[in-house]
Amino acid sequence: MTDMQQIFTEYAPQYLDQYKDRIPKNHIKAIEAITACRTADAGIVVCDCTGCGQVHVSFRSCGNRHCNICQGHKTRTWLEKQCDRQLPGHHFMITFTIPEQLRTFFRSNQRVAYEALFAASSQTIKTFAADPKFVGGDLPGFFGVLHTWGRQLQYHPHIHYIVTGGAVSTSDGRWHPSRLDFFAPVKAMSKVFRAKLKDLLKAGGLLHLIDSRVWKQAFNVNSQHVTGSHHSIKYLAPYVFKVAITNGRIIKVEENNVVFRYKKPKSSRWRTMSLPVMEFIRRFLQHVLPTGFMKVRYYGFMGAKPRVNREQIRALIELAFGFETPDPPRKKMSQPALLSPECGSRLVLRYVTASRFGPARAAGYAQDIAETKKSDNAASGRQDICGLPAYTTPKTGLIFQRTNRASGNNKCFLIKPGTWPEKCHPL
């Protein structure tokens, strides 16, 4: 079975040489991260077994959001958090899609185009939520997730929104529900969305780059009713932290062609497609987002600083429906424990480092730590972690230094005893 890491390892040098200065820096960063993922270059995690005391050393994941093998934990955490925050009552999944004639412009101006797409679509939802003919509340609650791919890796930017079936009116302080099966007319939403997107791009001085005929055609807006947000959230969860293709869909690389499988919309039958390796890599990398761009955004009372808190919203919804909107039952997901493959006991983190070192050094590293590690109650002292100065301090844990390769500056990190790498705090 072939995966993206193997494809990048073997063919990325040829791709980089072929396109050279035309490759965006964020594409190069994604290639380097995926190539190094779970190798010695990504650093190591060292754990103690609580049962037999054996030291376990493993390579770290790269953590890059475009890597398709190390985002499972983030997906589970996000899904659990959103399910805990879901509100009673009906919801809608509303999708805004960019027409094909605009996609070349979007691909060449991703950051500003995606910002405009989020702004135009979210403003459209707020406009129709405030209209008393449909909802009548000026404070809706919804969040959106940006997708940029189709099933054959083609460029297909669109945003899925999960929207509550109603909104709060700040004028009367009440919850105004929408119809159970209807939020707003999609044809009218399409026109408003198109106009708002055009105005935003005009304000940004980019309208002259777009064929004027685009603004005369209909934009696709789709609205689907769902009984609760849980089903829609479960559908969106894999898309939040995964990328255009999973390793399970890649069948093989044969004669410089990548063969992968896909399903057509509304079909359960798997089909196969073959693409030249360079074209496959190009299609994959066009879905790498600009550095720092937020692909999940929250609006209205789901935003960071809502005017009405969630418990008040829940009470208003229950009051509007006569307290007949019980939360749908669901199973609580448990965080899988990290256990020793030798004896099955729980593993506890001792050290983590992001320095680059050879596999041979990693092989002998467990014995070095076993001989030099200090207990958590020991006096403060210095030890070296893969050549980096590290200090064990009473009651706090391990502090180690990591050198930023770009700036050359040292940055200290604190690891508390019994925690995992995501719990590390920069000092």
C-alpha cells in the first residue's frame, strides 16, 4: 500500500525541481512536514511504563494540518467538544459553492478570496435570519468549515455551515424559530450571496481580474434540514482536520502514475482514477491553505464573545418549544489510553524533543535516559536531551530548550509530569 509520505519522499524532489520558484512557501512547508512525519527528523517522545518501568521511545507526528495520518486525535477532540455544545431543536446545513468560472481566480488569490467567501456567505445567513418573513432574529448561531476539494482532488471551494433553526431577537429577548423544514429560499440567498461577494472583491480592488459574465449566472446555495446538529457535525468532523485524500484511497504508484479510488456523488460504488505523479502532487498541494488561515469559523452567539451565553440560548429555545426539545442521546467518546505494547500498562510522558537526529542515536537513546533520568522529587539539575540542555525541576517537570532554525533563537518549553505533548506550554 502506497501513502502520501512515500509519494512525497520519492517524487517531491522532482516536483520541486520542476516548478522551482513558482511553488508557494506553504506548499514546501507541507511537503517537508509530511515527509518527516513519524521519522527521526520529527523528534521523539519518551514515555515510562507504570507497570514494568521500561522506557519507550517513539517518533513524533508532524502535526501539520495537511498531513493525512496524524489528525485523528484533533478530529475526536473537536467532535466531542462540538457535540457537548450542541443546542436542542432542529438545524440546517447550508452550503455556499463558488462557480467554476471563479475558481481560477480563487486559486491564485486564496487568502483574500477565502476571506471574502466567508464574509459574503456569513453575512447572507445573518441577513435572512433577521428577516421576519423567515426567522426574525438578529442574533443567529452558526459555524462554517471551508472545503476546497472534490472527490477527484479537483479544486472545488465551498463552505458548509451548521445553522441553528432559529435566532435570538435582541429587541424582545426571545427565541424566534424558523420552520422545521425551511430556513430561507435558496434562490434568494444565491442572489444576495453573489452581490455581497462582488461588493467585497470590488472593495478589495480585485474585481477587474474577474470576467464580468460570472456575475450574471446563478451561484449554488444548498440548504438541508437536519433533526439535530449532531449528524451534521459528525459529517463535517473528518473534513475539519483531514485533507483532500486519505491514504486508504491511494491504491498504488505504477509507471509514474498514481492510482486512487473515489465515489461519485449519490453513488456507493468505488471507481478508480489514474493521474501522473506530478499532476497528483499538484492537485494535492492546491488544497494547502495559506499559513495561519482559519478554516473553521464561528458566528453569532457561537462566536468568541457572544452577547448572550449558551445556557441562556438553551433556556430560550426550550421556552419557545414548551420544554419539548430534549437533547438527542449520544454515547460519550472515551479518550483511548496509551498502553505499553509489552505489558499493557499505562504509559506516562517523560520527555519530548523536536531536535533532528539520526535513527542510530534514537535506537540507543532509551538506555541513556533509563540511566540518567531523575525522579520528580529530586533536586533541580541539568541533563542533555538529544544534545539540548534540559533541567528537571521539583514539582514542575522538565524544561528543555529548542532552537528555532530560522531565527537561531532559543525557546524554552515546560513539560509537566504525566502529561502529553499537547500539554506543553511555551515559557
